[in-house]
Amino acid sequence: GFRTCILTNNWVDDSPGRFLTAALLARLRSHFDLVLESCRIGIAKPDPGIYSYALEALRAQPQEV
């Protein structure tokens, strides 16, 4: 009954090692309902907007998390 989410504070990785980062995120995605990357949604921690975005994406209220 629980939905799970990872909220990252990262950047688009265009380095030669980006395949390791992509592999890690792909592995994490299989264990969580939602993976939110700050670089993809355009909001970074500690901006409160990123938490509002995550709550909306999870369809949850602050008191539920």
C-alpha cells in the first residue's frame, strides 16, 4: 500500500562515466514507484517547489509522507 519515491539533486551527466550513472538510476527505478531527478524537472533542493512537485507526482499530502 505504500508508494515510494527517490528525489535526487543531480545534473545531466555527459561525462565518459555517464553509463554508470544511467545504470544506477535504471536499477533504482525497478525498486521504486517514482524517481525524480532535479535536472529533469528543473527544480533543485532545497527549493520547496521540488517537494511540492514530488507530492503532486505521488498524489500525496504532506502529512502522509
